[in-house]
Amino acid sequence: MLVYLNSAHSIPLGSVIEIPKTMVLFMEKIDAVVDRQIEKKPDSLTYRCIIDEPIHDPLVIAQNDSIYQPNDIGLYPDYETGGLPYDQFMKKITSVKHSKDIFLTEKVLDQIEDIGFAGVWVFDHNKRHIITVKEIKSLVIEEIE
């Protein structure tokens, strides 16, 4: 799959790199470039990369039933509230406008990794991105201006 990533360091084309855990990968070039501008990191670069890893899609309800586990009192992990009932948790992870925040909960990312996924699809301001849940190998194929 083609993805875009921002880096503060120059990466030689053709390199196979390890993308760290909890890094945001972009599906569209413009989203990566805009993110770089918003972050005001003038020396950073955007690269087009190829990854070949399973990515969890929270919009596929059958996957969700296998991944997410409640705690001892039946609540699902959420860093803002400490725990959510099933309906509220599903509403947060399936929001097509802004689901990124729920996936910043370490316990949620751990559950996704435990089932065998390398990343998770998230929405941030109506744009679809990937958050990595473990290190991912990637082939760098192009530097974007």
C-alpha cells in the first residue's frame, strides 16, 4: 500500500526503514504536506513509501468484536474518561469525522497489536490516516517537494 510519511531527517530513496510505533501515515500527499506546514517544521520532508502490513479497519464491525476487550467492570479503554460503555466506545472508534483521539489510548493500541495488526485506520478532520501500533518496515520510493 502507498502511504506518505513526514520525517525530520533525510532518507535515501530505496531505503527500507522501520517506521516507529504511534507514527501517523497519510493516505494522500496533500494531507502529509499540509500536516508538515501546520506543525511548522520547515526542515522536515515528506516521503512516499510502500508498506505491506495488515491494518485494522474499525468500520469493519466483525474485526471490532475480535479486538476490543472491556475491563473488569465492562468498560472499554478511553484515556479521556477512563472507560466507556460499548455503545459510546463504538461510536468513537467508528466516527468518520474524527476518531483519532480514541486511538491515542495506549490500551486500545495494545489490543489492536495483540490481535496481529500493524496499524489502525483513523479519521482526523474527515481525512483517513493510519496510526502504527508496532514498528513497520517501509520502502521509501520518492521524496515529495
